[in-house]
Amino acid sequence: MATKSGIQGLAGKSNQLTKKLMFTAFFIALYRIGVHIPIPGVDTEALRQFFQSQGGNLFGMFNMFTGGALERFSVVALGVMPYISASIIAQLLTVVMPYLDQLQKEGESGRKKITQYTRYATIVLAVVQGIMIAKGLQSQSIGGRPLVLDGGSTGWLLMSALSLTAGTAFVMWLGEQITERGVGNGISLIIFAGIIAGLPQIIRSTYTSVNAAEIELFKVIFIIAVIIITTAGVVFVEQASRKIPIQYAKRQVGNRVYGGQSSFLPMKINSSGVIPPIFASSLLQFPTTIASFSQGGFADFMALVIDPGGWLYNTIYAVLVIFFAFFYTSITFKPDDIAENLKKNGGYINGIRPGVRTSEFLQKISDRLTCGGSIYLAFVCIFPVILMDKFNIPFYFGGTSLLIVVGVALDTFRQIEAHLYQLSYDNFLKKGQKPRGRTA
């Protein structure tokens, strides 16, 4: 009976993992269907040509993040960027507003309230960005051909803004469903799916350019080698960590002795993952949207800033990545709580006093690791872009995209692997279980 119940339990958990994977695939498929549903009243061919002319700047990069939804002006053209921007605002306000800080300390109930406020802010940002993009398209044309049929109208403007806002809410809901019912990392997986969806087109256009002698073959081979080396470096750093040795003091309770064991506290070099590049890209989107559909000195200035090959853009982007790496690590890593938990459980670091000294030591180690990790993130995001610009490669798949793809893939595989380890562990326990007779 014990063996039969164990097999049934393992089968149930295996089915649960399969359901999570199927849920994730289903929700990503829904997102990809939404990408191909355009908003009426737009000349799709002219819009496609317009975005092809914009493919080398930051505007083209956002189009790639949405998997081509922006160049189709689909209902999900804004993607998850308003949600990410709202999350940035919420986390920044958590630091300066005591009310939000108190909510965050309340645990699950407080985090739910903050999430609800983030949703409201997402809708507001989506409305603003939707109106700006729709109004900007009304004034744009390519080759004398307007992007909006019949010049658009106020009714079309409101309908487009409402459709884009509804699409953003739908994508936000999909991301939350993937996080709750799927394998996790819902928002990151949606960005991952958008980037991967553009790879076939990038490969096809590169192959066509090589055949037409527009690009030299050795340049493409060099870029492929850079991508492979960068990918290997990203995998190595993302899995690297510093292990802080932890020693537990011996305790005697009655006739039994507890503790006396040694363990370690792993601290990753890049504990913030792909969040800093995503946050930095999202933060640059708002002024980019204004500058792309405006005229005057501000638009001319932003034209220099939003050029991914320009030194000013690279500098601002690197600074934002480094800032968000430190900011996100300071929110997620709490040395005071770790030190307090170690003290309660009789744990200590050799040569470091428990309590405040342990907290200061962990904070010092975290700052050093984050410093190296943030520089690594900025280098990976910018260096491949500079190489592609110098070699004049006509597609945008730089370090940011590569970092997101590799980072999200690693996180997803870790979660799947954790489920598999749990199954193997349960299987080991069930096999070792033997029926025991009742003892007097």
C-alpha cells in the first residue's frame, strides 16, 4: 500500500509539472496570437516600412522586445513595458514613502496591495503612452504615404488608445498567470518570447544580405563568434556565486546534542538577474516615445540620446543598468534579516561576531559582488552593440537581448530542475520506506 500510494503521489506531481509547462506554452501562444491582431485604420505595409527605417535605433529595439507587435500596431503593441515602468515607480516609492514600506513589511497581504497599486499605475501609463503613440502615428508618413488611413480622427485616436490599454492589461494578466500557474517569471518569459520570435527574421535577413554581397561573410562569422563567447560568459557568471561558510554551535537539549554542523551561504555575483537591463530599457522608452513623435530642440537632442550606437546613449544606458543593479539588490537582499536568523539558530561566520557585525560583513560582501556584477551587466549590454555598429551589421540583437534570453532561460530551467529534483527526492524516500509494525 505504501508503494502504491508513493507511485500515485509521484505521478500526481509529475502531472503537475506537465500542467505547468502546458499552461506556460498556452499563455505564451495567446500572447503571440495577440501580436498578429492589428488595430483597424492603419496602413500596415507603410507602418512596416516605417519601422524598417527605424530598426537601428532604440525604437526598433522596443519593437523587437514586443516580437514585432509594435510594427504591426497590434492590440498588444505596448507589451509589458508600462507594467515594468509601473513596477519601477512602485519600488522607488517604497523607499521614500513610509506607507508603502510598511506594506512591504507586512508580508503577503502587503505585497498584494502593492501589486494592486502597480496594476492601477500600469493602466494609467498605458493610456498615456497609447495616446502618444496613436497621435504620433497620425502625423507620420513614409515616402509621402501616411501611416494612418484618412489621416485618422479623434474617434480613431480614442479607440486606439483604449485598444492598446486593454492589450497591456491582457499581457499583464498573462504574465501573472504564467507566474502563478506556469513555471514562473511570467513577465520575463513574455519578453523572452518576443525576442525569440524575431530570430528567424534576423537570420533570414542576414542570409539574404550575405547572398546579395551587402555584408561580408567574415563579419557575420565574427559576430556569431562574439555571440557564442558572450553567451558562454553570461552562463558562467550567472551560475557563479561566493559561498560564505556558516558554522552552527552545538546545543544540548536533554540528552541530545544539536548543531555543530557547517554549511555555507551562497551569494551570487549577479543577484539582480536580468531586471536591471529590462528596467533601464523601460525607463528609456518614455522619453523615446515623446521624441519620436515630436519636433524641435528636444526631439533633436533625444535623437542623439536614443541612438544605440552613440556614446551618449551607451553611457546613459550603462549608468542606468549599474544603478538598477544596486537598487534591486538592496531591495531583495536583507543582511539584517539574515544575520538575525543566523543568530537565532546558533549560526555564525568564523571570525565575525553574530548580530550587527555579521550584517555589516554581509553588506560589504554584497556591495563588492554587486559592483562586479553591475559592471558585467553593463559590459554585456553595450559591448556587442558597439561591435555591431562598428561592423555595420544591419540588425539589432545586441547584448541586452542576449542577456535577457540567456538569463530567463537559465531561471526557467532552474525552476523546472527544482521540480525534477523534488520528484527524485520523493522517489528516493518512497523506495526507502518500509512498513513498520506497531510498537508497544
